Amino acid sequence: MIGMTMFGVALVMLMFGFPVAFTFGGVALFFGIYAEGMDLFAFMPFRIMSVMQNTVLMAVPLFIFMGVVLQRTRLAEQLLTSMGRLFGGLPGGLAISTILVGALLAASTGVVGASVVAMGLISLPVMLAHKYDKRLATGTICASGTLGQIVPPSIILIILGDVLGLPVGDLFKAAVMPGVVLIGLYILYILILTRFKPETAPAMPADDSISRGKEIRDALLAIIPPLALIVVVLGSIFTGIATPTESSALGGVGAVVLALIYRQFSFKMVWGAAKDTVSVTAMVFAILIGATAFSMVFSYTGGDYLLEEWLMMLPGEQWGFIILAMLVILILGFFIDFVEISFIIVPILAPVAEAMGINMLWFAILIAMNLQTSFLTPPFGFSLFYLKGVAPPDVRTTDIYKGILPFILIQILVLALIVIFPEWFGMSATY
């Protein structure tokens, strides 16, 4: 029971706010020395070296760099301004334009924090000025900002590809349809809500100084450059021209080209983007190294065999396991980050899923959709904190919490649809 005890201790420490990487590493060191002594960690340098030499994980810093550069080019501001003019005349038009911009930012940057903050600074004041309900405005921004977790190129999918041993390109392809369905249901929710409660999202008054043709032209000029980058990056992967790692390098170069097009390029900007990239990448890899030590000790002490044996005995076999796995990930998402869940929980669940004959590609998409929900669920949903940090003082935390509830339910609905009807999304539940 040493492995199960260390798992419980790690979760408790995380809930008390201890740093993730040091929690996993420290718990592993304590229980490893207790179980075997320092000799257990003799192979740890080789494990760290294999992590550092992993070519799949090289895509993580490169896609982060691409996202940070695009965030500094005022891409979100130009998209929101032009799309807001285009759809603002409709009830709920500003909310719809925010969702569409969130989808474009997700496919071109994939950085949740940057997307939520950018839209919170630009879109939220405009929606509040036009008498939008605070809960609808904040919920829309948080939900659309987290689309980068399921819409390729997603950092979650890259990490899951490495953990589960799946081709990242296949994961990107499989995630397209769930992402499109999720975006469509978000927009459908806005349309239905404004149909029955138009006062929650009134239409913007028409601006007679700008012709409709100019609005469409401005929107196209704002959309085409990032859309071209999306086509180049994802198209090179889907057609087999480039691997995800190679396309991430292409995306980084493309982001710098867009910075030149938007006249935002400077060496100071590139230096700042590089520093932000190193900071985020260091956090991810520090967690990965701590998780590697944790999983090594957990496996050595027999915790993985005990848990696997228990999971294999669940009633309902495959479906019982899927339901329990999704519930566990959903609940853990209330308290810990997607990176920790990917590196600690997923490696425990993966062997059981494979032994049961579950299609691992389908299983990975279920996990990714579930992990996206963790960005919205209180008390530790990161998107909620990002938005609260830039929201006006009259927007309370309770407004944000109430606003994201319908979008959480929509995400859970899409997750349920993928579980029950995988063929709708071009997948199968078993091999």
C-alpha cells in the first residue's frame, strides 16, 4: 500500500497549494528512500535524459513561442474589433464574435492565459458597455479562451501523444470534429438564450460611418493572416509533409512573419516572447521530471499493479472503467492542473484501457475534452483567475462562477456524446 499512500499524500499536498513539481519529486524521494533507499534513484538521470531527448516534446516550447509571439502582435485586438463590427448588429453578436475569435486564437496560438486575458481586456468592456449580462459576458470569454485545449495545435494533445505513445498528428486530426461541435454548441447556446432573453445580450446600434462592405473587408483582412498560418501548420501535419515537431518550428517562423505583417516586430518583442516561452516550458518540464520520479517509485512499490487489478474488476468492464476514469479526471480537474493529471493519472489509467481493448486514440480525445473542463471548474479553474485579474471591479467572482456553468455543462454534453456516439466523430470505442 506504499504506492497508494504516496498518491494520497501527493494529492493532499497539492490541495494545500504546494508547488507541483516539488510535491511530486519530494513525495517520490521520501517514499522511495523509505521503500528501497537511495539506490532506487540510480537510473533517474537516464530517465531525465530520455525526457530531454524526446523529439515529440520539442513541439511544446515551439508552439508556446508561436502563441506568445502572436499574442504580442495585437492579433486578438484586431480580430475582436473587426468581428465585433461584423456580428454586433445581431442579438448576442458580440458573444458570438468572441467565440469565433477564441476559436481562431486557439488554432493559431493555443495559449489559454493569453487568449482569456486578451479577450477580457478588449471584449469584456465592450460587452458590458452594451448592457450584456455580466454572467453571459464572463462565461463566454472564459469558455472561448479555453478552446485551445482541444482545438489543434493543442499542448494537451502533444503531451497525451507522448504519454500514451500515440502519433500527435493522428490526435490533431481526431480532435478537429469535437472542437468544431463544441464551438457550434457554444454559438447555439448564445442564439437560443438571446431568442428567449434578448435583454441579456442586446444588439449593437449600427455605425453609419462604416459601410457593410468595409466591415466585411476589415474582418477578412484580420482573419486571413492567422487563418493562413493555421492552414500551413495543421495542413503540413495532416498531409504528412511535416511532423508535428517540424510544423511547430514552421509555426514559430510563421508567427514572426505575421508580426512583421502587423508591424509589431522588434528584437525586444522576440526577446520577451523567448523569455516567456522558457518560463512556461521550464514549468512544464519541471513537472514532468517530478512526475517521472513519482511514477518510478509508484511502479516500484506495486501501486500500479494494485490499482490496475482493482480497475479491471469494475462492474460494466469497459464502460464501467470509462465512466470511472472520466469522473476521476473531472473531479481532480477541480483541484489540480492538466499537466499533473496528464503525467500522473493518465499513465496509471492507460495500461488498463489498453488491456481492455479500448481504442487509445478515442480514449485520448476523451481525456483532452475532460481536461479542458478543468480550466473552467472552480475553485482552481485557471481561466477564472485570468479573467478576474483583468475584469472591472464591479464584476464579482460569483458572476464569473455563475457565467461559466452553462459552458461547463455543454463541455460535459460533448464529452458524453463522444463516449456514446464515437462514430459521429470519426472514431471507434474499441480496436
